[in-house]
Amino acid sequence: MERLWAGWRSAYISGIAGGEDGCLFCTLLSGEDEESLILERTPLSFTVLNAFPYTSGHLMVAPIRHESEMQGLSPEEGSALFTGLQRATHALQEAIHPEAFNVGANLGREAGAGVPGHLHFHAVPRWGGDTNFMTSLAEVRVIPEDLHTTWQKLRAVWPT
């Protein structure tokens, strides 16, 4: 795969991704919401903008408690995650008007989880034609909007 230089990622990788005990999500929770791109915190879950998005507005919903297994979640935590996904897709619809969504989880490293130790779900907005020649030919994704601009748009419409 060809590489497209993105200097802004260096600060993210060195400043956040290492984190306490190596958990990105636990480290994000210890920071300020705007800096960490957290859109919502509840007693049991939080929603954060993905800093390495598949498309603009790619969100993740995770439990507050560090847990890697679905069966390790309490019923209340499972409900909080699903409610977080509902709220996330609602805000995405209001702010950036996608035509569809991919929602799911990669459970374990072998399933593609980038942070296998802390369970999380993805909400990925999709549009017709969003897989263009850059992805098809160069294996490069083009994200047309700065992450903090997307965060501000979503925060403005986040359900209360």
C-alpha cells in the first residue's frame, strides 16, 4: 500500500495512543472532551470521534469500564452501548446527512480490532460512491473535513 503523509497523526500517536496500560480508550477518558474528540459521556458509556476514520463522522461507542468481552458487560452496560449507538446515528444524520450506516464491532485482534482490550462499536456514515478511485486504486482514504470541525458539527446537534 502506498503511504500518504499525514503529519497531524504523529501527535495523536505519541500523545494519546500509548496511554495508561496501553489502552487508548482509557487514556481518552482521562482527557478533555474536545481534545480527546469525545462527544458524550454517560455513567456507563462514551462516544468518541475516530481519529483514524474510514469516512468523515466515523464514531465509536465504548463502555467506561475497561472490558474486552461482550459476555463481560452487564445488561446495563449493553443497553448503554446500544443507546449510545442510537444517539450517535441520530446526531450523524442531523449533522452530515449520510445515506446509510455501517454499525458493528470487531471483537478480538483476529477480527480486526485495533484496540482489542477495550470493547467498542463503530458507527460509520456512508454515502453512495464513497468508495472512489483513491480507495480502489491507491488504498488511500480521503477525509474531506478536519476532525475538530466534524466534532463541533456533531456536538451542536447531539441529542439531549
